[in-house]
Amino acid sequence: MLLWVGLGLIFFTVFWLVYRQMQNMLADATKATLGVAEDIPVNSLVLKYSKKLYRGFIMSIAKGVLKEDKEKKIKRKLVTAGATELLPPLEFMAFKILLGVFLPIAMFAYSFVAKAGLNPLMIVGIGIFGWFYPNLWIKGLKSKRQKDISLALPFVIDMLTLSTEAGMDFMGAIQKVVEKAKVSPLVLELERVLKEVQLGASRSDALRNFAWRVDLEIISSFVAILITADQMGASIGTVLRAQSDLLRNERFLKAEKAGAAASQKILFPLIFLILPAVFIMIFGPVVLSFVYGGGLAGG
């Protein structure tokens, strides 16, 4: 037993020293050969520490596994989540391979060498979760980003409406929103629309790209109305005013619906949790007094 422990410590020490020496070399070589972007601060601790592990030969494996059609699908997910700079498609696939394949293999090897007796089903379960964890993480980022865009949209449309009614053209109104509004995913997307137009894209194409990146129904409808109004020669200010009123009515109806749903959701805890506690507090002492008092009187 002591011999195995000693050999394990020696192996771990050698591995750690070699890994520390080659880590920067692998990262630099990967950036040069596979075009990996520079490190960007991330909020996910799993991704933060995984980057140091999958940058190397796992990136090469991911490049061989990642096909063109799969890369397009992953890119769309990353774009809608606003994570293209944080995690390119190639790194996303390497992240999945690390957590879904190499992590279970490492756990199985550790269990075999150290005789830890880890349950194989648990290792398989960790591998399955690790494979789908990047998708769940990206889905969470997408949901949060779309929620932030939905919350910021009414205020942004009001600013666009006021700017256009004051005599500015639509692109000038977007520029004013980008300068004055609080930084949010929606404002950043509008800034990107401005940059695309300045680089030569048409206003319609820039707005369509905006709707494609956000992948939100309300934004797609808004962009479609703006493009139609632009093509028909209608007043943008009138269209924006109508959209502003429509959004306010929709938010009012959603608030009423949420209030009605809240009153229904509270019925379950009220009936099964709150009322029994109230009955116990009120009638409990009476019942105890009757039971124990009657028993003493009968004795």
C-alpha cells in the first residue's frame, strides 16, 4: 500500500512540474496554429479553470471532430448568448470534450490506481452531465441576455421615438440612444448596427443581422415593421410611436396576467402549509387540555 502511495505521489509531482512548464507553450502554440482568441475574463469558474486544461491537444481533437454544419449551429448559440468573444465554437467543443470525455476517464483512472472504489454509474453520470453542461450554461446566458433586452426595449423605443419626432433621422436617433442610454445588451447591439451601416451595409441588412443575433420574437417583429415602413416610405416616427404604445399595453397585460397567476400559485402553500399551522396554534392547546385534562380527571 505504501509503495502505491509513494509511486502515486512521484507520478503526480512529475506530472505537475511538466504541466506547469508546458502550459504556456501549449497555449501559445494553440493560439498560433488554431487561431484561439486572447483570454477574456469569465464569470464561470468551471470554464475559467478548464481553459488551462483543454488548450493543447484537446483543441486539436476538437478541430477534427467539429464539422462545418455543427460549427454553424454552435456559432448561432454563442451569438444569441452574446458569448462569441468569450468562447469561440472550437473552444466550446473542446470544453465539451474535456468535461464529457476526459474528466470521466481521469476519474476512472484515479479510481483504478488509488483503489478509491468510485461507482462506475456515478462516473458515467458525471460524464453525461459534463457533456451537456456547456449547452446548459450557454442557454442560461441566452435567457438572461434576452430578458435584459426585453426589459430595455420600451425605454429604448421611447428614446428613438422622441429623437425622430424632434427631427432626427432613424440612424441619428440610434446614435443618440447609444450615447445617452444606459449600457445594456440592447444598446450594444444597436451600436453594432451603427458600425455595420458605417462599414457599408444597408440599413435593412444591419437590422436583419440585429434580429438574427438576438433571436427574440419581439425584436424580430419590431425589425420587420421598421424595414417594411422604410421600404414603403412611411414615417419612422409614427411607426415607433405605435410600437411604443403597443409595448406598453403588452407589458400592462403581462403584469395583470402575472398578478392573477400569483393569486393562484399561493393557494397551495396557503391550504397545505399556512392554514394547518394556524389551526395547530389555535386548536392545539385546546385539544391538549381536553385530552390530558380529561385523562387526569378520569384518574
